[in-house]
Amino acid sequence: MYWEQTVQCEAGTDIGLRRKNNEDSHCVHICADEAEWRRAGHLIMVADGMGGHAVGELASQLAVENVPHTLLKSPAGDPRRMLHDAILAANHAIHERGTQNVDFLHMGTTCSVLLLTARGAVIGHVGDSRIYRVRRDRIDQLTFDHSLQWELERQHGNLEGLIDLNQHKNVITRSLGPEKVIDVDIEGPMPILPGDTFLLCSDGLSNQVSDPEIGAIVRELPPAQAMRLLINLANIRGGPDNSTVLVARVGELPANVVPRTYDDFVEDQPGLGWSWLAGFWAASFALVGGLALILFGHQSQGIGLTVLAACALIGLTVASLRQRRLLEAARPVDDSQTHHSRAHRTAVGLPSKELAELLLRIDGELQRSAREDSWGVDWAEHDKAVTSAQQMAREKRYSKTIRDAARAIQIIMAELPRNAR
């Protein structure tokens, strides 16, 4: 990714229809200058608190306060290590707060963080809140759900038909706060292509809206409208939990910016250059010199020099292998392919026609209920949007159909707080 590429990010959260308070928290930090971006990257984060009442809210709020604060004040370094340490610091803060008050004991929160950096996308993750990447028609889940269902499937394979997995999908196996020590999943860096869209969400969304639906909506709509439609769908389908959605779309590379080649990219990273070669040569000459001293009878000096040279060669070899792995991780992949090696689950977004028909059906059912209950909807504006959507569908302009249908649904759902809560 390049500093010159814009990032359009829209975030929203909703309490849902069955909860009395919102335990979700989120934050977005788009860097103000290039120096800050090169040091830490743009940060986008979601946290879903657990513990009930104000406890979950407190845990998630501590997470979204501590992770950015720790990361942004850290000295420049490997973004993966920086993010890992920041999440550990947040876990420490939440755990400490929990031990200070019996009412806060064992409070916890999920934590999913996305960094958009010069090296690519870096992810830090604990819990079952998710990070997706939508690229063309594909949607990749980039995080592993730390839930009992996913852990059972990882250990035993497909268990469908053997046990009721729905009983386990909401059982979290890992979260920030309850334990003093926590394992953090760090993913990436993953290549970022122009037009890539990342979506972060709490399980209030992912439990109600399928991956193919999410992928199609994010593909077809601008970030703000996609975010709002996804939250609306979660509520239309019962809204049993808080829903938080963040949609971040990476812009095109400006015409006046020349893309770097792979060689240019490697030069910016720690690599195997002439200094490495000089080090190997020096250690090798020292080894030969030590052996020569031994052959000519200078045993003590020869053995000492040989041991030092051998240790230096071993150290250089280990360090060079580690550096080569870092370079391989940064190597660009085929731009036409999703980076499957990093995705934990992949799906194809619904076809545009299928999504358009789905949204029109949802609007039809929703407006019948709203009219029967005499909701204070601006029906003139709604009917105008529906008429346009239906006309676009007849003309097979499905992308426009989707936008108009989403707008019609939003006009009705805007009245939901006054009528259903």
C-alpha cells in the first residue's frame, strides 16, 4: 500500500432489538501525515464486551482506548510486534481493572484490529469478532473465530450431523481481560490491492448475515450505505445482539505516483545485501585463518579463532534464514488471486441480480409490517425509491437496483427506534 492511496472508512453501531445496552466499542485512526503512517499505519478496530450490564461496555472501551494509545506511542519497528504488544497491554489493563472490583471480575472483550501499512495489511485478533476482505466477487474471512465451534472443527474436522454446532458457536474460548496471559493471533502482512475493502464486525452482524450476503453488499454499495444496510439486515432478522460494522475501502493509486517494483520494495525492508555477504566472507576467512594457525602449531590462538569464526557463521546463517522468511512473506502474489494462504474461510458474493431480488423482497415484507403498525415513515420518499429500484430491475441495471432498494429499506428502518424498541 502507498501513503497516497486514500482510505474511505465508515463505522456504525446499533444496540439491536433485545439488549438494554451496547457492549460493543470501535475506533478508527486514519493517520494525519505520512511519517505517522509509515511508523504505525492506519488503525481500525472493533471490540465486543462480555460480562453483562456496564461490565462489557467497560472492557470493550478499555480495549479501544489502550490498543491505539500503546501502538501510536511505540517506537518504529515491525508492525506485527507493535500490534502484538499493544493488544497485550490492553489485556493487562482490562485484567487489572477486573481484579480491583468484585463486580468487574472476569470481565472480557473480543479484540480485532486491522493495520493498513506500507508492508500490507496486518491483523491482531482475539475472540470471535471478525475481519473480512472483499476483493472483486470474493469475500475472505481473515480471522479465526476463537469459539468452541471453530476449535472443535479445527481439531476434529467437519462435525456436521454428529453434534449440534449451534450450541457451541457463541462459547468464546479466548478473550481479553479474564486471564493475565493471553495468546494473540497475528496475521500478515497481506498484500493490499486498489479497491480492496475490509469489513470489521461483531458477531451481532455475522450471526445474522451470511458471508455471501456481506460480500455482495460491500461489493455493490459505497462504504456508508453498505455499513447501514448490514446493520439494518441484522435488526430485520431479529436484532438479538449489538451490531457494529466498520467498512474501509482502499482507493486507487494516483496517476502521478509510480508503483514500485519488487526490488524497490525490498530495498525498504531489512534484506540480504552486501553487508551480509561481507559478514559471511569475514567469518569464513577467520575460520580458514584459525585452521591454518592450528596446522602451524599455534594451538591456543588457532582454536580460539576457529571457535569464534564458527559461532559467527552459525549466527549469520540463522539470522539470514530469518530475514529471508521475512522477505518471502512480503513478496507480492498474483494480483488476480485472493491470498488464500491467509484466509481462514472464503466465499463468493451473491450475484448482483440475486441480491437485488433479495432486497426487494425484504423491503416488501418490511413495508407491509410498517404500514399495518402505522409507522411514521416518509412513504412518498420510500415509494419513490422502490419505484426506481423496480424500474432498474426491469432494465437489468442491478447495481442501481441494489442502491435504491437499500435506500428504501433505510427510510423504513430509520423509524424503527420509535416503533419497535
